[in-house]
Amino acid sequence: MLALAAWSGWCWWKRGPLTGHPRLLCALVAAGPLGFVAIEAGWIVTEVGRQPWIIYGVMRTENAVTPMPEIVAPFVIFTALYIFLAFIVFFLLRRQFIETAGPVSETSATSTHA
């Protein structure tokens, strides 16, 4: 994906719009699922590497968990941050859609309601 980004940047810098590069466009379409593959691979690596000290039949996972009694504060902070960011995205997208649509003329407004 990094190579595709570099290739795209080079093509855009040297030759302008990317619509005139069929090989690049085909490569970008083919690379579409790579983001999902990267997410799944990262999840597998995280979960497999999470418990290297747990040996089947020797120690249970519940005995190996590190207690963290003060988890509430980071949870509340991150939740509030993500809710705040969601509102910002909502209002920015709403504003963008309203500006893109433009004003409705009187003739088109009356013809849609008739």
C-alpha cells in the first residue's frame, strides 16, 4: 500500500491527473482489500501475542490478567473524545452537503411539491 501511495504521488506530480494511468488504477482497485487484510492480520498478531506466558493446562487466562482498578477514567475520557469527534464530523459533513446542494430555486421547489 505504501508503494502504491508513492507510485500515485509520483504519477500525479509528473503527469497530472491519475485518470490517464490505467495500470495504476487497476493496481489501486486490486489493492482495495489490502486494508481489510492488514486489519485482520494486526488483530491476529495482537491476539496471538497477547498471552505468550499462558501455557495450555498450566495457567488459566484469568490468573494472568493484570489488575487495573483505575480503568474508568481513561475509558470515560476516550469515550467523551470520540463522541465529541463524532459531533464535529456530523456538523462538518452536514455543512458540506448543504453548501454542495446550493440554494433551491423557486421554480424547482414549486414543481416538486405540485
